[in-house]
Amino acid sequence: MTMHTGTLTGAPIELKDAADADPADIVTKALEGFQATVEARLDAIEKKAVDPTRLDRLEARLSRPGVTAPKVEEATAGEIERKAFEDYLRTGRADQTAIETKALTLGLASGSVLAPKEVSTDIIQKLVEFSPVRSVATVIGMGGALLELPRLVNEVEPGQVTEIGSRPESEPTFDSLEVKPFESAVIVPVSKTLFEDSVINLSAFLSGHLAKKFGQREARQFVTGNGKTEAEGVLVSNMVQAFETGAAVLKGDDLIDLFYAVASFYSSRGTWLMNRQTMAVVRKLKNNQGDYIWQPALAAGQPPSIMGRPVLEAPDMPLPAAGATPIVFGDFASGYLVADRIGLEVKTDELTGWNTGIVKVLARRRVGGRVVEGNALVKLKLKA
């Protein structure tokens, strides 16, 4: 009998002559050889995967100079907007790419652009450092040229009735308060060389510079603004009652009386507003028991307090002189409204300063403010 040998997937098998071979034996031997080969190869792959020396060699190869691992980077919407904004500041052109043009929110008649949300938010946060009223007032965004707020004038008055007696009728009455936005603007001259220097973060520079300028202007308006060409100041509003002292100088009892001049709902959430010179005077005042009414801050970064309520410094408040109104106290969140219409609009001017190498950044904002609940605030007026 002649013997034949063959292989199936690398495993040797022996076959008899076709006339004498059993088909079942042939299939069985072939499957056994195939299984042995597969198991051997799987063991080899597993040993190679857990080989620590192989991992060390791979790590060393990636650490060679010029070799970097593949990385996928995706630009966020904020990064695209900021890049488009900085490109516009440097070049004065808003048609960089389709996506950047969309990010700049174009469509203003003047050819200027609106700062991206990330930049505007950064400026608003920094405004608080210069505009203390904004930090404690209610701030909303306006969608039009005029905001009308309903205000309750007369409340419903229930009456006492008998079991079958007639019930009295009482209905509330309302009027409306108008809040208008007013424009503030500033020109920031910057050298063209600075604009061309890609290392400079222009949006960060403008955020700090414009926040300072707009913040200082807001701070004055929210305190002494006339309400006609600018926001209405808390000292100008006739809705805020004045508490007049019995002397031309501040006394500790005057602040106690001022605290209780507003309802407990407002005083429990109240804030003291005064300038630095007044703060120096108040810090020396004592009550009838000889205790200082000024309480230092309990932790770093926290404001000092008077009768448990925080004290904020407002440089535009009057000095503590005879006939002046150096202090305002109350719940500004209920009493004063700040309405933002245009966060920041920017335009670059490269022509008028060409002879001196200056590029002018023209920036504007539209913001309004006024007292909306006079009972929440009270101002202290020294006797003349």
C-alpha cells in the first residue's frame, strides 16, 4: 500500500491510497492539524502583545526628536470667533474665511463688527471692578431700542366680611417704566507694529483697556447720571427717598437709622455704597455702647461690612460734606436695573493715523440703567 503525505494550513497529515482511505479519517486528521496550528499562532500573538521589552522599544522610538504621535485637534466655536476677531483687528478685513465671517456676526451698516461672545463676556466681568453698581444690580440684555417694565402702583386691599355679607372689590393698578440704552464710545490708538506682531493677544489687551474706560464711565452714570442723555443715577432719581441727618457731620447713629429706614426684606439683602473718603470717616464711628460699627472683612477678597451688610467703594459718590449725599443703602438687585443693548462694537481705522504709524480702534457700547423700585433704596443726606 502506497502512503502519501500532504499538508493543510501547515499541519502535516498522512493519507492512504484513495482506494483504501476512509473519508472520515481524512477529515478528522485535517481538522486536528488545523486546530493545532491556530492555537500555536494565538499563543505567539499573546506573548508578543505582553512583551515588556517591545513596549519599551516603542516608547523609545516615539521619544526620538522629530517623532510625534498623531493628534486630532478640533477648534471650538470660541477659538474660531477669537481668531476671526483678532484677524479683523490686525487687517481691518472681515472676509477672512466663510466660517470666520459668520463668527464675527457681520451686518452692521457702519462696516464694523460685534466682538465675539467670549470677548464681550470677558469685558463685562472686568467692568465689575470699576462699576460697583453693576456688581449688585439686576443686569438684563435688551433686544430693542426701548424696554418697558410694568410697575405695581396700588395693591389689592382685602376687606373684612361677615358670613353672608357682600364682598368688596379691589383691583391693582399699574404703570410702566421705560429703560433706554445710551451710547458710550472710545478710540484706542495702537501702533501698527503692535498690530502686526502676532505674539500680542489683541483681544486680551482690548478687554482690559476697554473694560477700564467703559467701567469708569458706567460707574459715574449709575451714581450721578442725568437719565436723559445717559443712564439715570441712583442719586438723581426722585424715586429714592432721602434720609436727612440732624447734623452736618456723620454719626454712628445716622447709619443705624439709615439701615432701618428700608423694609426688612430689602435691608437683609442691602449693600452700602460710598467713596473712599467716606469709608475712612465711617470706620472711626462708634455706637452708643462705644463699639465700632465698621466690621472688617472676615476673609481675603471679601468686602467689609456695616451691621452685617457689605460695603462697596464707589469713587463717584460725594464727599461727606455738609448738604451732600455721601451714602446710599439698600437692595440694589431689587431697586436698580442695568440694561445692556450692544455689548461691544469695534471698527479699525488705518487711514487717519497713517502718517504716524497709528491704527485707531473705535469701540462703542449701548447700555441703560435706572431705579425701578425706589422703596428698596435710601440715601443719606447730611444737614446743610
